[in-house]
Amino acid sequence: MAVLLVAAACASAPEGTDTTTSPTTTSSDPTFSLTVQDSAFFLDLRTGTQTPLPSASGEKSDYGRFDDGHYYAVAPDGSMVYWENDCCSASDVAAVARSDGSQARRLDPTGPINYYAGGWSPDGTKIVYQRRDGRPGEVVAGNDFDFGDLVVENMTSGRKTRIDVRLGSAADGWWYLAPTFSPDGRDVIFHLPRESSSGTEWDLWSVPVTGGKRTLLVKNAAQATTSDGPIWAFVRPQDDFFGGTRLVIATPDGFRTLVAALSGIFEPKMSPDGSKIAYQDGDSIYVVEVSTGESSEVALGRMAAWFDDDTLIVAPDKP
């Protein structure tokens, strides 16, 4: 039902006109510590308490440290965590572990093939990620412009399904597709660059998890984030895509600007209950209330993933 409502809203306005509710950005609550951390941590939004992630790693050294991640994604039940150690080179690693860092295992193969921006299906049985050759363009001709593939992996059987959507290549070198599942888990939503008279623009598309024809969702939109419901969100990208200009909520009734960027909004992530969105803007992590548009600075870091409705995993901004 949620996907049908989203599709109906997008079909009537492929780009859409954002209404604005004059969102407010508040100063950080005194209980939130805005200090640079060397490793990832849990952040309790109710108290502002920061607790370091366990540093446990797998039995093999190529898993990397659990608390030294560049990107995190938590399974819906909170039992498992997907993480990536860094970006963007052939030495990058994608792995999964229990939420305490135990039972870690590497997902991507050793060598130049890397997985990026993994995200869990609503039922926690699958992960979608972008699979590409991580070697730089000077090693592999044109590789900086290669999207690679979108892949859905069944976490029980290990079966990998390549979604053949004829991605092509990025003319300007921006290869990141930010895939995520639709609320019902039937589709994968991702963005693609498009050349226009004004430069490069980005659009949101969807494709069935089993593969097939892709469908345009929203023009001039990128980095979708969803939860279990009819409300989802995305950013209006800047020309160079180093952060969005606005965070926009999509509802069955249309689009609404939730918050405007101070520097550039990146990696928005909606809480499991759909009531809040965490996002990076500049060097800080903010959390905005969907109902009011009130945004609070809660930490310094590169990105944040929801562990539960009141707790984030914050990845530090590595030098």
C-alpha cells in the first residue's frame, strides 16, 4: 500500500513542487557532546550519552575493526549491523556482524571488487548494495565513471541477485547510487545522474528486487530514505552533489521541504518508526522531527544510522 501511495504522488508530479513549513534549526541541547571522536559510537538521543562501539573484529584481520567504520546500516530487529571500513579504493571492506561486533564476516570478496551503501530489507533477510571495481581510474581506464551493479543478497542463503537496469556510466565521475529498499521490500530505490543543459542533475528511480524495467519516481532528487509507512524522504541535490540543498518529505499528498541545508545535506536516514530523520550537514549530525521540522545538532560525524528509534550509530569523519 505504501509503495502505491508513493507511486501515485510521484506520477502526478515527476519533479514536484515543494511546499515549505519554515522548519526551525535549534542549537544543540547541552547534553549533546559536540566533540570529534576517533571511532564510531552509540548516541542515546534521550540523554545525549555517547557509548563507544565494541572494537571486536572477526577472526581474520581483513574484516577490520567494528568501531572503525565509514558507513553503518542496522537490521530492522537491531541484531545485525552492516558496515564499511572506508571509501573509495580497492582496499575497502564491507562486512556484517552482531550488534556487539561478534561473529563478523566479510561480504565483499578479497581483491578489487567492493560493496557500497548496503541497506537492509524491511524483513531483515536481504541487503542491497552497489557492487563495483574499487580500483581508481588511473589503474583501470574509465573506472572512476563505472557504476558497477546493484545486487540484492539473501543473508540466509548467500544467494546474490544482480539487478540488471543498464546503469551505464557517470559522465562526471559521481558513481554513488545510494540504493535502498521500498517500504514493502519489493523494489530498490536509487538515484542516477542525468546530463541537462544546466549540467548534471540526479533523479530517483525504482526497480523490482528481481530485476526488470526501472521506473522514474522523482526528478531532481537523490538519496532516498524510507521506513515502514507511506512517508519517505530525499534530498534536492546541488549541481556538484556534495550535499543536498533541502531535505524533502514525500507523502501521498505531495512534497514538503522539511529542512534547508546549512552547508549540504548528505546521507539522510529515517528512523524505524518514521518520526525522525538523521542526516549529515557539514561536519555535524542533525536529527529533524518529521512532524514539526525542528532540527537539532546532536553530534559531529560523517553519517548516522538508526540502531532503534532513540539511538544512533555515528560514524566519525575520518581525515
